[in-house]
Amino acid sequence: MSTPDQPPAARSGYSDPRTPHGVALTELSREAGGFFVLHEVGWLPRGLQWHFPRVFSPFWRLYHNPRPGWKVRHRDRLWPLDPDRLILIPDGTVFDCEGEAGVPHLWIHFGMNSPLRHPPAQPLSLPLTPPLRALIRQLVTRLRTASDVRATGHTASALLHEAVANFNPSTLATVPEKTASLLAFIAKNPEATLSNAALAKYAGLSEGAFIRWFHAEVGTTPAVHVQQVRMKTAAHALLTTNRSIEDIASSVGFKNRHHFTRLFRQHFHLGPAAYRKK
């Protein structure tokens, strides 16, 4: 979490969605089940300067600030954290945090129990309806008064459900269990041989049938999806570890650094060395 008061030692990595400033909800979320997997909720009544470039995390974020001043930048577009809106940032999104000191900040770190069929490719800005305002007030009150963790978690879950209640149903469509299992296998094994033939064998289909099935379920070809997973995994390793570029390239299935660099630049508009430095 790129919170304004977070110590510098914790800013280099975002694999762990828990921070020193929030309330951990992972265990509660496992007990309760449901559409969302809750990780952490937090509230800072007066944040420090909020300048963190190239934030990248494998979990979703909800942000709301009751006073203006902060904003999220993604691919040269700005999403202000205005009092009348809240921001949802999908997992795997690379964004910049921009803002001055003294702005109150509410956040929720969460995930989905099942992968989305068509995950958003950029942050989502939602108008603050009366029900959302009421839930935000209740959540902030619970955080300020150190309420019972379960009560805080249920309020955070209610806020997330209300935030997505008016989405187009297709936005929140999840993939079937068989597809989710295959996507999880790809995500956990980016270094493996993930050719169409190998994945078709894993799925128990002929290669032609597998390609048609995968495209219908995921909305893209297996090769494109595998490349996206490998690039996101590599980007996360570049930002959160000191491993060499050659080692990272190998760990996501590339034997040739030059091939890896070319594809990485196509995906992130920067080479891996420049990406890590910036």
C-alpha cells in the first residue's frame, strides 16, 4: 500500500496488501467467503505527501478522500480523488500517486474470489451516491473508534458491494471453475512451457478446440494472455526485488534477454531497466 505515512523500507514492494496503518481482514474474509476477498482497510486522517510513481500491485484498491488534492495518473490520464467520487484500481494496473500533504485518505485492499472474464484495463471512477456516502461515513467511524474487526470488515464488504451494484453485469462476469483453474496455473507457472499445445493438453482438449474455447471464455487468445501474465509478473519482480533482468526474464519463460526486452517495451512503453529506474 502506497500510504503517505508508510516507512521507505516498505515502499519497494506491494506483494503484501497489509500495511502498518490498516486493519487486516484476510482471515475474516476467508471465514465469510463471498464475491470479494478482503485484505485490508485503513484510514489516515492527515496524510503526508503522496508522490509514488509506478505503483504496481497484484490486488485491487478502493480509494476515497473526503477532501480534494490527491489524484491517480494512469497512462497520462488523471483520476482526481474528489470528495464526490471514489476510485477503484484493478490488480496489475501501473499508476502514479500524486498529492500534497494534509489530505485524509481511506483505502480498501481486496481481490476477487474468481477471475473476471473481462477485467478493466484502467482505474474506475464512481460517483458517490447517498448509500455510498453513508457506508463511507460508517466505515471511517469504525476505523476511528477501533471497532470490532468483524464489524469493520462487514462494512468494508458492504461498501464494495454497493460500489459495484450498478455496474454492467458483464463487467463483473467471472470465469467458470475450469477456466479459473487454467488461469491460475498460468499465473503460478509463467516460466513453464505454455504453448497452445501444452495448455490444450492441460485442459484436456485438442489444440484447435482449446484455442476456440479459451477465446470464448477469456476474450483473447492463449498466446496473448500468457504474454500479458509474463509481462505483469516481470514488472512486479522489477519493482519489488533486486534480481537481475536476465534472472527475471528467465523466471517468466524467456531464455533471451533481448526478446524479453522487446516484448516488455511493447507492453509498458519502457525497457525493463528504464522501468525499474523510473
